[in-house]
Amino acid sequence: MANHRQERVRELLKRAVCEAIRKEIPVGDGGLICVNDVEMGGDLRTARVYISILGKPDQQKIGLSLLHKARPFIQEYVAREVILKYTPQLRFSLDDSIERGNRVLKLIEELEKGMPEK
């Protein structure tokens, strides 16, 4: 269970990373990159940033590679915006929870269509 400080730092990092991505990576090249969540390490020195990339599959690959190339800039931006003793080392991971949620909703919709009306 994360404490209150970790939650505040997590939200600050999420906002700062979103802003850095918005400034650094154009939407057309790598699709629309959205920051879904940030998971902090217990010592606040590491942060895993869960992202989703909306676009075609080739845009998703390009977006992820652009994100890894822009990591030093994003790291520097976060260091300027979020004042901490140690700036967390950012690691990016694709989050497919939106696609899984859409798939579940589609399955529920198909089940409802197949049920007889009362």
C-alpha cells in the first residue's frame, strides 16, 4: 500500500511526463501517446510509466521508439518540474488495459445481442 507521499509524487510525475511527451513527441509521427499510470518504487528512485499509444500498429512501434529516444529529455524535464532529492529513473511500459477493456465491452455487447428478449 503506497503512502500519501508516494501518491503525491506519483501524480506529480504523471503530470510532468504528460507535459514532456506533449512537448517532445508530435502526434502524427508516433500516434497519440497517453500516460495511464505511474508506479513508484518504495524509495522513490524508480518509476515505471504505463503508456498507451493510440494509432495504427506501425505508429505504436514508432511511438515507443520515439519515447525511448526522448527519455533523457523527459527525465530532465521531470527533474526541473518535480523537485525531489533524487529524480526517479523513468522506465516506459506499454499498457494494454484500454484494449482489454474494449474487448470485454464488445464481448458483453455480443452476449446481450444473443440473449432472448423478455
